[in-house]
Amino acid sequence: MSSIEHVLEETRTFHPTADFVEHAHIQSREEYDEMYKHSINDPDGFWGDAAENFHWFKKWDTVLNKDAAPFYTWFEGGKTNLCYNCVDRHLTTWRKNKAALIWEGEPGDTRTLTYQELHRQVCKCANALKSLGVKMGDCVTLYMPMVPELAIAMLACARIGAPHSIIFGGFSANAIVDRVHDADSKFIITADGGYRRGSVVPLKATVDEALEKCPGVEKVLVLKRADNAVEMKEGRDIWWHDAVDAASADCPAEELDSEHPLFILYTSGSTGKPKGILHTTAGYMVGAALTSKYVFDLRDEDTYWCTADIGWVTGHSYIVYGILANGATSVMYEGAPNHPDPGRFWDIVEKYKVNVFYTAPTAIRAFAKWGDEHPKSRDLSSLRLLGTVGEPINPEAWMWYRDVIGGGRCPIVDTWWQTETGSILITTLPGAMATKPGSAGLPFFGIQPQIVSEEGEPEDGMHSGLLVIKEPWPSMLRTLYGDDERYKEVYFSKFAEQGWYLTGDGAFRDKDGYFMIIGRLDDVINVSGHRLGTMEIESALVSHELVVEAAVVGFPHEIKGQGICAFVSVPADITPTDDDMGVLRNHVAKEIGAIAKPDQIRFTEALPKTRSGKIMRRLLRDIAAGRETTGDTTTLEDFSVMAKLREENEA
Ligand code: WT7
């Protein structure tokens, strides 16, 4: 609860400059209030108006259908295509030759794709996919570096109605196996490799390893990016430059039902099995595009840069779909923020004259630590708006971002949302509201957040509690792929009677109605703005012969927000060594990906449990938070004594 005390003490508020307000889409709190009220009192009218701004092959009959709640549908009866709305629609306007994507590779190579060129590449890719046998409804798995072809492949999938499942390039072969099986995906698009911190990440080799366990995969399309040696399996693997270059550039966009599946994106839950978040076409399109316009205050002359990887939902919504749907210019960067030096991001801002910059608190903390000299030696005067996403931002990092990166003149939008929500739900609108360090802000149009108690009592006024969303919104997930029951269970069972969506986050609402997100309330750890399920890491650990039992908890981490601490019990006849720590850390990296590598491994003879056999995570969390130095000498005896004492206290 210390974060709540913090917000109570936080009295600083910052108003946008008159110059910013003058050019903003929404210029005052009154204007927001008016629009918000309309969106709540008449959601069908509000969202129907918003949807009018897109191309429809056939207009919808019903804006929102609640009949099968919580399986809501939006814009039922309509036919549209998100790729068409992101690309084709701009070709008959002056934007035809506007930059859609400005890309920079880590080694410094660059490419700019106009909307016209993007269209050409997307059509060719779509035809190549068809020639490989991809049909409408088939799931295509993408495991790629941050190169333009990733965006091209996504749009090509959307064009032909083949939902994509993007797997972050940092995930391991095993993660690919699980996701390919769960989505029953027969097609994969990958690359030989991608650049990261000066070396080549061998993506194709990881796919090969995964596919040993995925006999159902029929075709693998391979982009040549890093020129590292790869094996091509005859009959299965096809080079991108063979298939795509040869394909025709004429590929009409399919007329898809509003609820046609657009993508699956896997995210961690509190159980071991990743959840396949399913998003569909029209509602996601309207939500991602409208939030892009208002939250990032997009203007045609802007150069917009979101530093996320497209493997996360942030990249889906705010590098590709929401941004291109507005006809804006999106910058894409392949590599690490500190390669060749910690000023790389600021070089990019200076070089492309970036106006709107969207990144994560973990990155901001790292920049602050690397030293002010890096941003200060670059010209960042083009920036006019800054954003953050992924986890709560501590006020110190927020102030640093404002002063050092924003030069004190740029509003900061702290955007709260989730893979499940598809688009931003809580934020400030930069021209309309004051901001407060550490506070996300107010609900976006159509969003009805509510703080409630465990028992479901609404807590109005200044209060903390569980954050729920009372009414559906267009870009919400539709289900967990292949598991409707789990969808209902995870998001709608706790407050089934009321029909509220459970976010899994705790939040505090302040005297001005601003929401401050405190963090996850379930067994999910937020590492560097990405969710990891403790169960997932525990199962990975237990799969190693050295491990009898494992309990994983988060602890406060200076840069990553939360670090991962694993308490591991080993067979009685084994005395674990420091080397074993490394072995287990690498084992988790291999099972899930480097992002899930525990920061600390603590060996113990037994885990503290309640009499009923439940691991006492609360205690472990305390221990993990209290002793942050690695290699500390906490002995097993101390540990069990503490556990026993606590048990006795509670009894
Ligand atoms: C969880 C969702 C949405 C894209 C990135 C993460 C946390 C997200 C904020 C924020 C405080 C935040 C929440 C949420 N979170 N944004 N601005 N302030 N917390 O997507 O992996 O689906 O994780 O990230 O805990 O539930 P995700």
C-alpha cells in the first residue's frame, strides 16, 4: 500500500502548454467531459459515429450485441477489412506517397515505405501466403525480428482473413511449440536472424528446434535478414525473396465479417498455460484507431515512434494497426536501446525528428541510470508528446522523463491497458487534462472503470480496491482461443452477477477521479512491462531434475519494475552449488525465454507452507523483497524457522 501513500503525497500537477492545447484534437476538460458523457449515455451512437470514419464493404446492423454476454459482438452484420483501412484507404488521398513506416535496423540500415509501397508489398506477401496454401481462417504464426516485413506480414494476414499469432522473438523454442499447438497453426513466417546488441539472434534455428515437435506445420516462409547460415528443409521452407518477390501485386482485400478473427496473442496468466487472447476485426480497429488519434493527439505532420516490440500488444495496436489506420507515420527500430551506445534512441529521435514518443517505464529507468549526458547531447526539440505503458511509473522516473527527455514542455500520457483490452482504457488526453506523476488518469471514451471491494461493493470517491470495467468496449478480447470457459472464468466469474470485467489490477482513485494503477493482484509478475505467470516459471523449474518444488515471487527491482525470485527445494541428498543457480536460470530461459530468467535463485530444503499445504507466497515475497543482494547467506535453517514462526503467529 506504500504506493497509495505515495499518491496521496503527490501534489504535483502539470498542465499542457497553451501552444500544445491550441493544436490538440481535444482542448479542454469540458470538451472531454462532454464527449465522455455522450459515449456513456449513448454508446451505440458514440461508437457508431466513430466507425463511420472507416471503410465498410457493408455497413453494420447492430453496434453492440449483448445477447450472449460475456461474448459480446460489435458492428454485427458489417463487412470490413483492417488492412484495407490501414493501407488502401490512404491511396486515393494525398497520403499515397506519405511515409507509412520509417524503419531503422540496428546496424544502421534504413528503409522508408510510403503507403503506396506498403500496399504493394502487402499485396505481394498476401498472394505469396495464398500460394503456400494459407486460407481464410488459417492461423499464421509470426516469429520475426523488428523489420518492415513483420508489419507487412501482419497486414497481409489481415488482408486475407488469416489470423496471425505473433511470438516475441525473445521467446524460446518451447514457447513456440506451445503456441503453435494451441492455435493449431500450420504456417510460420520467420527470418534467418535479427540483430540485437550487435549480435545475430538465430530465429530460424529456434523455429527448426520447435518444429521437431510440431509435425502439423506445413510451410515456413523465411526472410533473409541477417545472412546467418540456416538450414532450409526441402518442401517445407521457402525463402521470402523467392515467394514474395515472384507474387503478383494485385490482391483485393477480403470482405470480412466484423467479428472475423484478426489475431491471437498469447499472454501469461496465473496458471501455467499461456492464454490465447483473441481479437477480432472491426471493434479492435475502431478502438485502436480512435485511441491512437486522441491519446497521441496524432497529426498528419507527426513522426510517431513507439519503441515496443511488435511481439507485444503495444506494437500490434500502436506501431501498426491504430497508427496506420490514422494515416500517420510510424517509426520502427530493430535493435537494442543501448547499441552501439546508450544514446541510440536519442539519435533516432534527432535523426527522424520524432514528435511523439511512446516507451515503457523500465526503459525510462534504464535511461536515467545510464546518465543524462546521452539525451542531453542530442537535439530532442522535435518532441511534443511523451507516453508510457506497461507498468506503474514511479514519480521520480516520471519527473526525469518530463525534464530530461521532454525538456519540461511535453505532456506525458501514462496509458493503462492490457493485451486483453486491445487499446488504451485509462489515460489523460494530453491537451485536455493536467497530469500527475504516477497516475494514469481518466477513462477513455466509452470506458466505465470502477473500484470495488473483494465483495463487489463499489467504492466511490477516494478509494483503493479491485479495478473492474463495468461495460464492454469495442476492442476487448472476444475469448481465449479455444477455451470459452476459461475466458468466462478468468474475466467474468468473480463478479458474474454484475457482468463486470475483472482486470486483475488493483487501483486507487484520487480526489479528482484520476486512477492510479497499483499493480497485479494475482500470481502474475510484471517484469519490464511484460506479464509473466509465476506458475509458468515454476513449471519450467520443476521440469529440471535438480528441482523438487519451486515457488516464484516478484520483488521490487530498480530497472525492471519487478524482478523474479525463485525459491527452489532440491532432493535431500543434494547440496546445490552456485553453478546450479546458473544452470537453473538458463533452464528457465530455454523453457520460456530470457525474459523469464530468475534474477535470484534461493535454494531451500522445503518451502514454507500452510497446514493445508499452500505455499505461503506472502512470506516469500517479504523475504525476496527484504534481501535483494544476490549470494546472500540466508541459511535454510533461518528460513524454515521464519516460516514456522509465521505459521505459529497465524495459528
Ligand atoms: C498489465 C497488462 C498494455 C500493453 C503493455 C502490457 C500493467 C499496463 C500500465 C500503466 C500501470 C500498467 C497492468 C496491466 N500496466 N499499463 N500505464 N500503469 N500498470 O500489456 O502484458 O497485457 O500487461 O500491465 O498490471 O494489467 P500486458
